[in-house]
Amino acid sequence: MTIKRKLFYAERLLFLNGDRSRNPISITFPISIKGNIPHSRVRLALDKLQKRHPALRARIEGCYLVYEDTDFRPIPLRIVYRVSENTWETEKEKFVPEPYNYEEGPLLRVLWVKSNEVSEFVFTALHAIMDWKSCVILMKEFYILLNAPDKEVVPYLPIQSMKDLLPDVSLTWKEKLMGNVWTEILRWKLIFTTWNKKVPPPQFYSLIFFLNEEMTVALNKAAENNKVSVGNISCILAAKLFKAHFHPEKPECTFFMPLDIRRYASSVKRDMFFGFAPMIRPKIQLSDDEDVWEQARRFEKEVIRLALTMQKTHSQSIRHSIKRGLLVGEYYHRIIKLILKRNYVIDEKQDFIFASLGKQQLRLKNPEFEIQHILPSEIRFPWHNPTYLGIMEFFNNTIEFAFCSNENLIPKEVLKVIRSEFEQAVKDLIKDEMTKTDN
């Protein structure tokens, strides 16, 4: 059976409307696994994942997403041999930018950096089929299937329409009228704001680093004592550095943060892949005179406030943010090229996109292969400001960070300086906890 549906507006934004001059937005998720893993186990695990998740059997025809049940290509798997701990990073930088064959699919591919002792697997997919939560689901299921090749998987049907996504919501005639009116107003606004503006193609790069176990334990303890999450204090530390380097005169910092759509649309189950996420845009005033922990607490309150504002959507709430963001957004299909051009050339003034994948606990009884690291996800937006900070909190008592940006916006050497300053800021923040540990 073949299921064909028009790409949702948000998916088309992520897919860049098929603009072949720019790679579609991709999301990358690497993991490191100990053991001498047979090729047959890896291939079987990928085939079972593809059988289970419709998104892994999808391809794109024009403005349509096509799910195949039988006649689909297997997930591409490239194997290179591991000669050092950094081989996977070198190979990833060649692998991720390669063009997708999105007309034939599948829209996910895998790099296997192989050795007899440790292997890194780099999964990269179009963001139009996978969000951050989907990456976590993929990693967990792949790991389980590697260790349990006989495990059966249960397929599910894809979301086939906006009505499937939001079954209990419809727009009134007034909202439909306003959707049309605002689309035309936005069309002319975009024409004037993007007129004769050009931007060079992005040159992406990423920097990954870890806090060791001692620093991780100390940061976790300090965060608990100050009643703030590790992700949010890390975000504030990074924001202060970005402000110091790029906008020292600007008192306010702005972030884009994705939320898990499964909290708001009950039709997307906890273990299903889905391609896009609602975004919130928290802002915070930063001052050198204010305690950094107090700033992190204010930031956390603002994030919770914005998330709850969206969540209120579920009673009346799929009434405002989700309803207007998804249903009204469907009216923007006819001006999507103008919207994309705006994203390429207009600075949204956000300091960076921030995502935390939280605490991941994955323990199997007597596993044949064991996860060594879950590395933080990366995302590559070919937009004006694609700068991204991703955090994987607390796996094997380490915290892992990914800084990603565009050479045209922030030179890699500058971001290396920010990374070093960030590590030093963390050390300064936890020096009291480290002293207690030493004593």
C-alpha cells in the first residue's frame, strides 16, 4: 500500500520546498557502541526500524510525502574503518552535507565508523521526517535491536492529514477568512523586506566536547542546590558568552527552543517519529551584576511559562498556539518561497537555537554490545542564523555539548574560543562543589 499526502507547511519549511541550491535541513545523531558488531546485526536492526517506522520508508515527490509499504529502498549504510577516536568526526563532516536522494528515499542514512572494539554510528535524516525526540527513539530502538535481533517490531500507520494530527480541532469561517487575509498581508510585507537581498550559501561546522565525570557530578549537584536544571544553567552560560562576543551593548538575549509536539498533539504517540516541533522564543535580560544562578532560575520560569501557555491549548489550547501555528500556517503554502527567502536573508536576532535531550537511561540486562557515549544531536539550518547549542545530559555520568554554526556568520576559530570560555565558566561555577568532593 502506498500513502501519499501533501507536506504540511512546517514540513515544507524544513524541506526548503525542494530548493536544490541548498541542502534541506538535516538532523544528525551519533552514538558510540562497544563491541565487535557483525554487519548482519546492523543490517537487520536497520531493516526492522524501517519496517516499524513509516518515516523511514518515505520519499518526497514535489510537495508530497509518499509512504511505501513494499517497494522501498533499504536505509543506506556506509562503512569506514576507525583509525582513531576522531575518525568519526572527520568522516561525519564529509557524510552529512552529501545531497539526499529524496525522490527515491529513504530520507535517513547511516555512517558506521567500525572497529573490533568500538563503533560510532552517525544517523542523519531530513528534519522533515524526524525531530529531536525521534532521534532518541531511533537510538534506543537501534541499540535494543542490535542486542536482541529476534525481537519483533510493531508497525504503525503514518499521520495522513492535518485532521489526523489534530482530530478534535477545526477552524471557524472567521479564522479561515483571517488565514487568507493574513497570508496576503504577509506576502507584500515579505516582498518589501527581502527585495534585492542575497546571502552566501552556508558553510556549516560543529564542535563537540564533554565534561568529565567529576565535573558532571559537581555541576549536577550545584544545579540541584540552586533549584535549576543543568540544561538551563548551561544555556545561560553560553548566552552570556555570545552576548560578550557579539552584542555587548544588547541587554536582552533571545533563544529559539523546540518542544516535543507529543505533549500537545495526542495523535503523535510517544514512540512515533514525527518531523517538526512547536517552537517557543524565550527572552531574558542578562547582567554581569546579577548572580548567574538567579538568571538561570528566571530563564527557567520563562521557559515553563511559555510551554504552559502552549499546553493550555489542549483543552482550549489546541485553540491558540498549536491551532494557529499549524492550521492557520497551512494557508502559507502559497507564499512559502517568500518565507524561505526571508529566513535566508533576515536576522531573527536570536542568539542561538537551544535544545536539551535531557537525561537518557538505557540499560539492558547483560548486553552483548554496550553504549559508550550518546553524543549530542546536531542540526544544520541553511538560514541566516543557524547557530545551535545542543546538550545531552547525564549518560554514563558525563554531559556532552554540541556547538554548531555557519562559517559566514561565526568563524569556527571564534566558536572555539567561546567553547574554551564556556568550559572555564563551568569550572568557575562548580569550583566550590569540586572542593567539597576533594575534601
